[in-house]
Amino acid sequence: EIVLTQSPATLSLSPGERATLSCRASQSVSGSLAWYQQKPGQAPRLLIYDASNRATGIPARFSGSGSGTDFTLTIGSLEPEDFAVYYCQQRSKWPVTFGPGTKVDI
Amino acid sequence: EVQLLESGGGLVQPGGSLRLSCAASGFTFSYYEMTWIRQAPGRGLEWVSYISGNGGATYYADSVKGRFTISRDNSKNTLYLQMNSLRADDTALYYCTKFLDGSGSIFADWGQGTLVTVSS
């Protein structure tokens, strides 16, 4: 199965700062990568799919880029509600797999 | 509005069984592939099982193959997960998920989850 690695494990930032999260795949997933946000006690929420497409209702400060094995989620200017755990997920090959997550905290 | 409401979780002894249900509303259930995804306490996300819209195709993670069975009743708009021979490492919050329209394996909608605890 395809293994996803996320870095850093924890990102400590302040509101207004820019966040850059990385996801690396053990083999090429082409552009078939999604990003999810999960807040404590809540289900994950789809943010980005197919590497760079924002899901419905997702603010423009969230952007995704990359292809092949290296992907980035960028949060342009952190809002207080953005402090959460972020997971990447590949759908290029079954079984679909998730990365271990990056926690963005204050 | 899409709603997915899981139920059926609880405390079960190792080797026991549980059946999870997911009641769906707000969309034409029979048109959509569905999956179960789980999250162990304090851990990441693990895909568990998939079922096609008509139930004719099913897939399982290796960790549950032979023990879990996914099914659906399109007349009741309900997804199921029968879990047998449960083990401690099956302890997790189990989410029912729906794919993004026109996509494969992009999890656009999630329920709130039902907690399964396997312990003696």
C-alpha cells in the first residue's frame, strides 16, 4: 500500500501567520491527493481534493499544490478556527491511505 | 443537506460481535458508493470497507478482511457494518462516509461516528 508521510508532526504558529504543511507519498499518486481538517470532537472535513481543488465552502486562504509524491497544503493567514489536525489522503491506489496528520497549534 | 447518522457502537468483549448502522438522508442513497473509516483513540484515520451503490462490489482493509461485512439496504437508506471476532485493536470511532459527487474515494460527507470499545 502507499504510505503517506506528513511533516512536521506539529506546527506552532500564531493567528495571522502562514502555515505550510507537507505530505509525501511512498510512490507517485499523480494528482489524487486530498486534505482534511479535524477539530477535537468533530469528524474530519474535506478541504482540498485532487491536490488543488477547494471543496465547497472552503475559504480561499486554504490552497493545495503538488503532484507525484510531494504535496503542500498552505493556509495563507491563520484564523483562530484553523487550529486543528490536518490529514492528507491518497486515492490513486487501493487501499486508500491517510497520512498520520499534522497538528497546527498556537 | 446530507446527513449520516451512525449507531450500534458500544462495549464488547474480545471475540464478540457488533453491527453498526448508518442512516442516510438528504441525497439519493442508492446512487452513491459508501465507506466506513475508523479512528482509534488519539490516532489517525484508517479506511475499513467500501460498498458500491447497488451493493454488488465490496472491499475491505486487510486488517478486517474475513471478520467484517459491509452491506446496505437501499430501501431503508441505511449502511451496515457487521463486525465479528472483534479484537482490542478494533477499538475506534467508526465513521460512515459518502463520496464527493462524481468522484472516487474523496470523502466529502462524514457522520459523527459511533464508538466501538473492545475490552474484557
